[in-house]
Amino acid sequence: MEFFLQLVLNGLVIGSIYALVGLGFVIIYKSSSILNFAQGEFLMLGAYVCVAIFVTYRVPFVAAFALTLVFSAILGVLMERVLLRPMIGEPVISVIMLTLGLSSVLKAVVQGLWGTDTRPYPEIFPTTPVKVGPLPVSQGYLYSMASVLLLLALFSVFFKYSRAGIAMRATAFSQQVALSMGISVKRMFALAWSIAAVVSAVGGVLLGGLRGGVDGAFAFYGLKVIPVVILGGLDSVAGAIVGGVVMGVLENLSGGYLDPVFGGGVKEVAPFVALVGILAVKPYGLFGKVKIERV
Amino acid sequence: MRCGDFRETYAEDMAIFDTAFSRRLLVLFLAALLALPLALGSYWMDVLNRICIAVIAATGLNILTGFTGQISLGNAAFLAVGGYVTAWLGGRHGLPFPVVIPVAGVLTALVGMVFGVPSLRLKGLYLAVATLAAHFIIEFGATHWESMTGGVGGTSVPAARLGPMELGDDRRLFYLVLPLTAGLLLFAKNLFRTKVGKAFVAIRDQDISAEVMGVHVFRYKLLSFGVSSFYVGVAGSLLAYQARIISPENFPITVAIDQLGMIIIGGLGSILGSIFGAVFVTLLPELLRLATGALAGSFPALTGLFASLKMGLFGLAIVLFLVFEPDGMAARWHTIRNYWKLYPFSY
């Protein structure tokens, strides 16, 4: 039972980070119908930039973190402005390949600047575990889950009440209507990309703190989030959150119980097996909008 | 002198070689290729074989993605299937290559068709994601079905063999790889002059319209998956014969991305494009290696940066092509060719 609870808890923590990265996916998809395969690289880059600022300039961690967020926001806007704008109206394959090309450029930049070794992370969370019921839980888990929840709540408020948030929702609903209401759709695209880059960077820093280091494997989280957003529905923010938590728990449970049977690696493949099932039964996910195609 | 492009019959319009001159040029080119092993060292023979194999795989992917419009990220996994079938039939059962290669192709085609079934309901992004899942599932199988695949340690493949003839080194293997490549390219080129090929293109352009016109969309999509995976399976089989030892590490997801990069850079929906793209993407690291080797004296740091430079240049090439020449090198080639064809009276 304790093993089960431990797995569920691990799943919830990692799932909350999936939810965060998934949020970035969904925001980009909703506003511009682009599936961003470079999301994992945004996450990795955020984690690296944060630790680089922290180590090189010896600023407090909070300041390094804030600078990372600023960097990511600018990066997101640049990506949209320089690369994605020429892609408007191009076929899906071109857009997919553009984000794949982008991802290998970003990976190359990270490798070129920081090498392939694992970079140790400073201890950003207190290390003494606390007891939750019968389970000893590391404080880092609790902090990261709390910060993810806080961030998700902030974004819900942002989308519901702020001017920019409402404009973004209008853009996602219909670009033509948004344009006629005086909303700059281009600016909304740029905002979407910078939000996506920022949430991924937050996810990267949290993961770095939890794992105690960052390396090139972080980029793989971008692919792992794909089953998450497909489960929730590519255009649903709530779906990303539910999907993230479900997938996180699923992969930990299947890894915990099936790894001894298959000899490892189940954790990595389980979300993709689930993905095939979801696509066969409910291709638009739990909360996604069903598209009706007309000639 | 020709002063225009005159095609008076349908057959002329559909001809693969529009002039006798281009046919002769191609024969010369093939003859030159056949003579190449006399001139090249073993390293460049290895590169040449890899280029040919990449051409086959990229052509297969182009049939599916470029001509039928079904995006596939599962190509690396299909290559793996072809490779492991070769290891199994050629290694364990000692069969000769004229049996092994077609069987590898057919079995890969079957696997490809199984993973093509979701295309009945899914298209675009969703299909890309489904094939991505196929990749990870097959990779998991390759790692864990140890009795068949040898697990992470890999399995060895004997040299391609027919009776007493053994194609052990790259030089001899090339005389198997090149005719196969040429034959498969000719088949692909011809495929798109037939009803089947035109049905593929109709599905790419608008699948609902295609269905209205009487194209059985699902059947042709599956067929496209089958033909494409057959090519990829043959490529995987040759790859196994060349590498002689294969493990899941030979088929990471980056291989699938490389091949998508080939058809994007070369040109979607163009056989010539698959050739250009495969040559470009395979030669890029080699040229980079030469360049870093030449500059290593003055910039010693370059050698350490090789891996990231290679990855970065590949990504950059994709991005630049998509932004500046979305139709790829094949389109650029046609522009240049048409300019010179009627030179100096090109207006």
C-alpha cells in the first residue's frame, strides 16, 4: 500500500510538471494551431539558463530565476516573430518540421555552450523530508507541486479576467472576429509563444531542482507531454492539467508494477501505449473540440 | 534548336525522360556511379552506400508523406523492423539475400500497414502523433524481445550472401545497393503515372474530395503505408547488411527526424527531391567533418563542438529551407534547369 501511495505521489508531482508544460503546448495550439515539438527544448534551455546565471553571476537564486523567465519570454516572442510567422497558411508537415528543426538547433546551442555532462543544480528546496500521513515526502515535491498549482491558478485568472487573457481567448475562438474587434492577432500569437516558453522554463527549473541536475535528457519531456495533451484535448487548458496528472500517475504506476515483469523501460513507453488507445477511441481527447470537416 | 517545350500526346506529357538527351545523360551518370568504387577509398564507399540506403528510405517516406500527405514519425522504427528481419532470416536461418531483402520489405510493409490503420480516423497532427507512439512501442519491443533482437546489446548480421558469393565489404555491397536503389526509384517514378499513384496524390490534396470522386480513401491510405514501409524495410535490410551489427541505438527517433528533414530539404512530393535531400543530409556531416578537420589546426575547440555543430546545421538547414524554399531543392533544380534549357532565349 505504501509503495502504491509513493508511486501515486511521485506521479502527481511529475504530472503537475507535465501539466505545466502541457499548458504551454495547449496555449500555442489554441492560438495558432501549431504543435510545438520544440517545447522540451524550451524546458531544457530554461533549466540551463537558470543554473548558468546562478553559477556565473553569483546572484541569488530568485533573481536568476526571474532573469530566466525574462529570457524565455523574449525567446518565445523572437521564435514567433522570426520563424513561425512565415509559416502561417503552410501545410501541417512544414510547421511540424519547422518546430523539429528548431528543436535540433536549440539542442545544438545548449550542447555547444554547456556540453553534454549533467550540470548540478543548487539546492533550491530544503532537503529534510516531511511526513504526509504515513509517507515521508521530500519538501521539494511539495514546493514544486504548490508552485505549479499557484501558476495554473494564476493563468486561469489571467485568461478569465485580464484584458490580454480575454483577447487571447477571443483569438483562439475566431481570428476573424478577434481582428474585427480590434485585437492584434499577431501580438496574441507572440504572447502565446512567450507564455509557452515561460511555463516550460518554470517546469525545467523545477525539474532541475527535483533531480538535482540538468542534462540533455530534459528535452525528452517535450515528447512525453504529447500523450498528455492528446489525452486532455489539444485545445483545452483544463485538459492539459487533467491529462498531465493522469499521465504522471499512470506512468509511475505502470513503471512501478510492470518494470519487474518486462525488465525496465515501461515508464517511458506506457504513455505512448495509452496514447494509441486514446487516439483509437477518442481522437480529440477528453475535453478537446471535435472538428467537423467540410469540403 | 528547341525553342519551346512541345508535348503533343499524353504519353509524351507523362514520359519520365522528356528528351533522349536526358535519358543518355542518366545512363552516363549510372555508368559513372558503377565505376566509382574503382576511385574511392573504403571510407567514402561506406558513405556512398549510406547515401543510397538513405535515398531508398527517403523515397519511401516521400511516397507516404510527400505524395499521400500522411505524416509519419515512425520511419526509424520501420527501418528497425527491416533490419531485425534481416538479422533473423540472414543470421539465424542463413538465407541468401535475394530471399531476405524482399521478405524484410514485405514484413515491414505489413507492420507499416498495421500502424497505418489509425489513419482511417486520424489525419495531420494526430496521425503524426500516432506514428510517434508506434516508434516508441516498436523501440520498446526491440529492446525487450531479447530472444529475437538481442536487446540493448544488439545482434550481429552476416554478410549478404548468395551461394558462394559474399558481399562482405562496402565495395562489393555497393553493387547490390546501387541497382536496388535505381530499380526502386524507377518503380516509384512509375507509380505516380498510374491510377494508384494518382489516387495517392488526390488523397493528399483533399481526402474528402478524393472520396467523392470514387477513390477508396482508406484502402489507398493503407496501400500507401504498405508501399512506403516496403521501401523503408528494404533500406533497413541493406542497412543491417552494411552495419553488420544492429541494436536499438541504430534506430533512435532522430533517424526518423533526419529522414523527414531529407524530404523537406529535397522537396515534398518529388522523387528527385528524395534523392537530393538524402544526399544533402548524409553528406552534411561528412563535409562538416572535412571542414572541422581542416580548421582544427587553427581552432582546436571545433573538434569538441562537432556533434552540436552537426545537429545545429541540420536543424538550421530545415528551418532555412522551410522559410526560403518550401518546395525544396527539387524546385530550385527545376528553376535552374528550365532557365538553361532554352538559354539564351528563355523568355
